[in-house]
Amino acid sequence: MMRETVAMLLKRRGFRVVVASDGRAGLSAAERTQPDIALTDILMPELDGIGFIMALRRAQPAIKIIAMSGGGRMGNSDYLSIAAKLGADATLAKPFSGDDLVAVLSEVRKKPSPPSRLQSPERIVDHWGAIDGRSAQERRAEYFARKTAGLLHELDTIETRLNYLEDAIRTPLTSSRDV
């Protein structure tokens, strides 16, 4: 539904639009049509938006990318910050208006392609791995491992609190007269 609505809005405003149902289809369409800008959702079947951004950056670094997300379980700011770190030229949090989308598209259109995007794919450094030499996939795995560890810690804390409450409920109340 969202895909068709965005496509219709952009066509009405004079943009040429190619629509794909998921990340894999998007990569195939980008290879065939060589768009100036790719607009991708983060949560998609087959290949998610994060994987799409990384693959498109490797295959066709000159294509500008706008990532959008409504969040899902992690919240859209987490997904969108990851997308930006992996090479999205702009991000857009859902819900957004047609004017918001067109403004972001216009802004991204004006951005020059960085020189690194004009190099051969073999010479392009992953945006996340540029600092410490690790690949984007390694950094992504580390990010999700940290998120998982944080969630496990929260679950342990909740379990400890529940155990405390169970003990408190089972322990008979004593008053100062019983002592």
C-alpha cells in the first residue's frame, strides 16, 4: 500500500518511478534502470533495506539512497541511523507527508556524488568499516550482538524483579507485635 501511494505521489509530481516489491527486486531494478536516487524502506521481505543499501553501495556507488522507516520493534531512529552510517544519503521517518518526501528528494538530488563513489567498486571502503578496517557486515553483527546483550540484560533484570515480587507475596507479613 505504502509503495503504491509513494509511487503515485511522485509520478504526479513529475518524477520517473520504478517500483520493486523487496530489496532483491530493487537491486535488479537499479541494475536495469540506473536511477539517480533509490528510495528504500528498511523493513522488507527477501532483502531488508539495510542489506539493500550495503549491496547497492557496493554495486552502484553513484546512486543516491534515501532510507525510510516506521520503526518496527527497534524504533525508526535506530534503523535510520544504521542506514545513514551504511551510506544512505538521507533518511525519512514514517509517517511523512508528500511535501516532506519531495523536499528530501530535492535536497538529495542537489548533493554532489562524493569522489569515493566514482571509484571502482573494489576501491570503495564500506562507510562503517572505514574507521577501523572492519567490514560493514562485521560492524552490523557487532551492533546487533550489543542490542541482543542489552535485551538479555533487561530480561534478567525483569526476572530478578519478578522473583523478588513472588518472594514478597509468599512471605507472610509480620507486624511489630509478632516480634
